[in-house]
Amino acid sequence: MGRLMALDYGKKRTGIAVTDELHLIASGLTTVATIDLMEFLQDYLAKENVEVFVIGEPRRMNNEPSEAEEYIVPFLDCLAKVFPEISIVRQDERFTSKLAVQSMIDGGMKRKKRKDKALIDEISATLILQAYLNKKI
């Protein structure tokens, strides 16, 4: 059984989270520069078995896709071509950045650390993955 991997895809950075092999726990893995994402994924997948990519789906409050979707769709096409054996699913990512910051506050993280956008992206990916896991239960 392979891991599930969530990607909070952005123009500059992509937050990444993974599950354990039993799909019980979502954990933040890292944040990488989006320009380096495919190389990172190829390296990671050479060492780890991933069976599903969970990609954040940005939506507006009226449930229409946000403007970010226009640069995510070409990435999804590329991802499917490079890793055809790995399923791709989408997960609503509304409010994940706000929830990430709130979880940092609740955890007692200092203000300077809470401004770390890379950490926010990683936590957002973890929240996307956890929401997907919760939906599967």
C-alpha cells in the first residue's frame, strides 16, 4: 500500500504533505519552489511508493473555480503524463491558508515564524490531505 501525497500548488511554492502507508496520519513533508517540483517528485517517488496525488482545488465562495485554477490545470496535465500510474484526485482547499495560520497561533508559534509562507503552504497541504482522509472515512 502506497502513501497519499497532497500538493498545495502555487505559482511560487508548493506545499507537500504525505500520509503513512496505512493512510492514517497526514504529515507535512516540505515546501519546494514550484519550478523545482517535478524534479522533487521524481526523486521522492524513486524512494517512496505513492498511490494517489491529492491536489488542492481552489474555489470561490459561490463554488466556482478561482483564478488560480488556470495555472493548476496545465500542471495536472503534466503530472498525469509524467506519473500515469498514480491517481490524481482534487480536494477543496478553501480556507486552508487561514486554518494553517490559526493552527500556528493555537500551537503557540511566534509571530515571526507564522509569517513563513513556506511553512503555511506545508501546513495547508497537510490540511488538504487530512480533509481528504476524513472524507474517505
